[in-house]
Amino acid sequence: MTLVTNRTLLDVAAGAGFGVGAFNVADLTMAQAVLDAARATDAPVIVETLAGSHPSGSDEVFWGLLLRLIDEYPEVPVALHLDHGPTFETCVRAISAGFSSVMIDGSLDASGRPASFSANVEVTRSVVEYAHARGVSVEGELGTIGGSKDGTARAEIVLADPSEALAFVSATGVDALAVAVGTSHGAYKFTAPPDGPMLRLDLVASIAALVPDTHLVLHGSSSLPDALRERVNAAGGAVPSSWGVADEEKVRAIELGVRKINQGMDHYLAYTAGVRGALAADPACVDPAVYLAAGRESARRLLEERMVLFGQAGRAPLYR
């Protein structure tokens, strides 16, 4: 199977009522964990990455390697997606490199503050026009999803407004829309246990009803399981306590209309737990082939669990 767009993956998911996990990767080993998990569970999947968020030095080098790796999994329905493209130019570079889907994040301005609605519409519409002419799907963002996408400045949560969502979709023609409904990016989302639901599921339901042909996306939805943090810290890490989004809330969001579920930090935590565990077990080990393989296997196990949770496991035949 050739690379498909997010639109294709999510159209089928909407018809069958399941969600598709979009898993951030920072190197080829992490990408292999995603694709191995999709193969093992017979699931469609979205491999996504941030521009510059990898050790390869050049986006184009890393992106080309990702495409070559995906070619080794012809039985997996997979989209390659640029997450949080900061500019029109970055999205163009990703499209030229071969990505089948891109996200233009016009929700923040160059200083990291919430952008005006009109500015968000303008840049998003320009990316949609360019991408659609080349058979590439586009995701936009409305409201401000909190936390930090890259470990630097943290943004406050600004919830999406349903009426603005309808106007935004009408003005831009996006295929998918990331909506701020209470989630937060990063490994340190919330510093105290929740005293109630974290997600504004009423907003999910309202927006889904207003834009039924546009696929809703849940960003910043990692669960940050205690067990993963404990594994990292037991092997020399110092990850502080934090609370993420409960699995049952993600499942309910899918039932209400969310189709794409972004997962970054849980994948990173699982991968790091495997790497740190292997190094702690053998302090004399200096062979990356050993400890990176341990990271890949640790991540793969978590990813398989999430694919079952989101309902995408066993759904690959729908795309064949």
C-alpha cells in the first residue's frame, strides 16, 4: 500500500467509528516501533514528526529516511504527517519532501502568543490551497493547546469556541481541526491530580455537530502513566510527577467525534524507559544497537496498547 493522506485514514475511521493514533517520532528507531505496532495489531496509523525535532541535522535527510522506512511496511495503511508546522514555508518543504499530510499551526504568532482569528485563517487557507493542489491533506488548529511542544516556552490553554470553529472551517477548507478542549502538550501537563474530567467533552460534541465533515484532532493527550515515569526514574531519571489525560476520557472523545489522537510524551517516556533500563542493567554497555533496541521494544508494547484503546487495531483491512 502506498502512503495515504490523513483525510483518507480519517474518512474511513469516521465511517466505522474509531480513532487513529498519530505518534510523534524523533528518530528512525521510534518510527520503527510505531510501524511494528501497527503491523502487529493490523492497524492503520499516522507517523508524525516536528520540523527540527530530531538528531539528524537536516529535516530533509530525516524525512527521506522516514519515507524509506515506511516503504518496508506495505501492508500498513500509513500517513506521514508534519506536526505543528510553524509557517507556510515549513509546510511547503514537508510537502516537497513527500509528506502526505501537514499541520499548519496558525494559533500562535511568531512571539508564541495567541494569533488573531483572521491571521490564523489567512495562513491556514494559504497552506490548504497549496497542499490540496498537490493531493496533500491539511490540519489546522483553533484555540491554544497548552504546554510546550518542544520543551521550551509554555503556552496557556485558550479553549476553542464552537462558533469560531464553524467559521474557521468554512473559511479555510481544512481536512482536520485540532481543537483546544483542555489538553496540554509536554511531559509536565498538570501539576496536581485532577478533581474531575480534564477534557471539555461538551465542546467536542458541540464542535463535531457543527463541522461533521471535518475531522477533529486531540493534541496533548498523553496519559503520563505512573508506571512509565517510575521505570525512567528507577534507571537514573528524574522526571517529576505530572498528570495527563485518562484513557476513558480519550475513548469518550472518540465516541463524540474525535478521529485523530496525537500521542507524543507517552511514546517518548516508554522509549526512554527502555533505553535507560538497558543501560542501568549493563553500565558497561556502549553499544547503541543494544540499548536503542530495548527502547524500541518498550515503545512498541505501549503503542500496541494504545492502538487497541483507540479502536484502530484490526481495522487495516478496511483500507485494502
